[in-house]
Amino acid sequence: MARIYLDHAATTPPDPRVLEAMWPFYTTYWGNPSSIYLEGQEARRALDAARKLAADLLGATPKEIVFTSGGTESDNAAIRGAAHAQRALGRGAHLVTTRIEHHAVLHTVEQLEREGFSATYLPVDADGTVDLAALEAAITAETTVVSVMAANNEVGTLQPIAEAARIVRARNPKTVIHTDAVQAAGSVDITPSALGVDLLSLAGHKLYGPKGVGLLYIKNRTPWQPMFLGGSQEKERRAGTENVAGVVGMATAMKLAWDERDARNAHAAALRDRLLFELPERIPDTVITGPTDPAGRLANNFSCCFRNVEGESVLLALDMADIAASSGSACTTGALEPSHVLTAMGIDSDLAHASLRLTVGASNTGADIDRVLETLPAIVARLRALAGPG
Ligand SMILES: Cc1ncc(COP(=O)(O)O)c(C=O)c1O
């Protein structure tokens, strides 16, 4: 039986059109873009063109784009870079983020706390939407960086970034605003000027592009200092020989995602909505996590918890049934902490342990969803019977 991949929030299969665009930069134009001879200049031209394309898609200028190694680096560089630059300007050392960020943001803010910064972690409501009143109350004259994700990777909640940015600006116009748009990109409008943000993170591999490449948008004149020091690449904002093929792939993937956004969303939402509405009918005691209103979440995201089941067992049983799914959180072996996102949403730890995330993508079909709807109820019923009365 063909395998069914339902974990597009973790990563997406590279689009053949992206691979085709990248290939010449491994085979023919493999020069170093910093070299002055022909081979280098060919690579330079590709890099410049990719930067211009990415900038155009973001309504930005090429100077505002720094290519990175992915979402994690972009998040680290955004927050550390702005926090340290702002502190050097004597503007304060208070950071604000939310309790449901990706660990690339949370661990960066926690590290900065160890380096002497203070931080506020904003609460969210039961749907995972950030509390804007708490945001307003948190901003002081000392607040230098605010980081709120555009869409959550576990439960798909879309955050009111533009409104959050307006609140922050009204309280402290000097605060730098960052959004992690790694999951939102390609699904909703993430034009930085429309959102009102100064810094924005993206990753190629969530957009049917390559892994190991990402982008950080840095609005002109934003106080920010680089994390990587060395050569003068990326206008001295990210040292290191550029990943030319990766950058070309990232920009190509962005272009396809932007052009095909409506069709991709419609396809994903039609499949996802069947999970959202039909699974709870087929499996008793299914608790949908994240907004129950489909418009409030990423078009491809379905997430839920099953009472009286161990989430890991569900994932293993699905894998044996040739369905790739996720618990939504990166539970590493030996660290079976309940998801910080679900906990922040007020879900008790027992229920949070039984979480499932199914994220659909371009290649999924109605038949895939039929198979999930047929397979999953039996898996949950069997595991519940094994667990005994809960
Ligand atoms: C919201 C969010 N931010 C950041 C990242 C990290 O991206 P990368 O794995 O490309 O470093 C991820 C990846 O799962 C994510 O979902």
C-alpha cells in the first residue's frame, strides 16, 4: 500500500520545479559568488536575482533580505541581533514573546534571560490566540524586542500580527517587532509592511523548497547586529559562503507558493475540513485543539487530542498502517513532556499527551483522507481497550 504523508508542517517534499531550478548551481554554476572571475559572477547573478525575487514577493527591497540556514537561524539571529543592538543603544533589555512560540524563539529568549535580559511570556486563550490585552500591558519604555509567531506550528492558530504590531507601536515606537512566519508563509499574506513588523523569519523546506536555507527580512534602519562574523557576505550581516543553489531553490519555492497560494489553500482546506468535521464523529472523546473555526487556523492543519490514549502509540500504529503523522510537538526520546503549546492553551497534561497533528499538502488526495478516517477509529479503539477504563 502506498504511504500517505500527512506531516507537511514538519517538512514538505521538494517541488520538482524547485529542484530543476537548483540543479545548474551544483553542476554548471558552482562558483563562489564572491569571486571576481566569470564562474563567480554567474553565481553572483543568480544570488542577486533570487534576492530580488524574494524581496519582491515580500514587498521589500533586496537590501532587506538576508539568507540564512533556515527558520531556526532566522529566529535566533532576529531576536539576538535586535536585543543586543537595542541594548547597545541604551534602549533597555526587556523582551516580550508568547508561551506558544517554536523553541527556536523560546530557547533564544531564555538564553538572553541568562545573559541579563528580562522577558515576558504572553498567555494565549483556549484556541491558542495571543492575549492582546496582556501584550499591551507588557510593553514598557524598556521593551526592546517583541516576537509573536504568525501561525502556530502545532495547532495552526493564526495570530493577529498586524493588530499586535499596532499595539506595540502605540506603547513604544522604538520596540523592534519580529514574527516567525515559518508556518504562515505560503498560506496567508505575510507582507512585512502589511503586518507592521521589522523582522520576519522564513524557512525554505516548509514551502516545497530545500532544507538548510531560510531568510530573515530586516526592515531598513532596524537596530540589529549580526550573529555570524567572518567574510562580508550578505552585506556583512551573515558571514559565510552563500548556499547559492539553496537560495535559488528558496526563492523559486516562494514564487510558486505565492502564485499558487489560493489553489493550494483550497485543496488543503477541503481535505483538512473532512478531518476537522468527520473525525470527531467517528472517534468518541476527540478534542479538537486550536480554533474550531477553520478560518482561524492554517488551511492545512488539523490537530486534536484523544482522551485515554497515549499519543506516541497512535503515531506508531499509524506508521505501521503507512500513514506518517505527528504529535505536533517535537517529543524527543526520553523527554516526553507534554507540548508547551497545548499546556499554554489550558489543556491538561494527560490529554496533551494524546495529541495528533495531521497536516495535508499538495500531493494528498481524498482517498488519503478516506484511509485515515477508516484506519484511525480502529487504532484509537484498540489502544483504549488495551489501556482499560481511563
Ligand atoms: C514556527 C516554526 N519556527 C521555526 C522553525 C524552525 O525551522 P527550521 O527547522 O527550518 O530551522 C519551525 C520548524 O518546524 C517552525 O515550525
